[in-house]
Amino acid sequence: MYARVSKIPGNHVEQILEHLKNASNEGLEEVKGAYFLVDEKKEKMMTITLWETKEKAEASLPAAKRIFKELEKITGWPIETEHYKVAMQE
């Protein structure tokens, strides 16, 4: 299992969540799970998406980059993204 973790700065939480609900999922069909985390003050967000294989995670990157560019227009800030191999899951 592989994970993409993205940090979304700014206090545009409601706007971002609404955009994500309505965004095209084209290119993201293979996602195995997604978490959208919001800090209590609603000043920043983090997303975690899970993929069965590294290849499927990499294949989804163009679609993810498209969505991140749209979110950057909303926030005015770059989105930080990192990739991880899931070492353990309970």
C-alpha cells in the first residue's frame, strides 16, 4: 500500500471541501481510501490518499496535480505533497 500526503495551507476549508466534492475523479479511480483532515481552528488541511501499488499511485499523479492546481488558485498557496510506503496498517 502507498500513500500520498498533501498539506493544504490557508483558512479556505469549506471552499476546498466543496471543491473536492465536485471535482472530477477522472484518473483517481484506483484510490483505495481517502482521508481529509482539518485542524480544529480550520486554518489548514491535510489529505491522505491510499493506493494498492506504487504504479497506481504514480499513474494518478497527473489527476492529483490538476486538482492541486485548482486548490492553489483558491488558497493562493502551494500545496506540499509527499509519498510514502505504508509500513503497517491495523
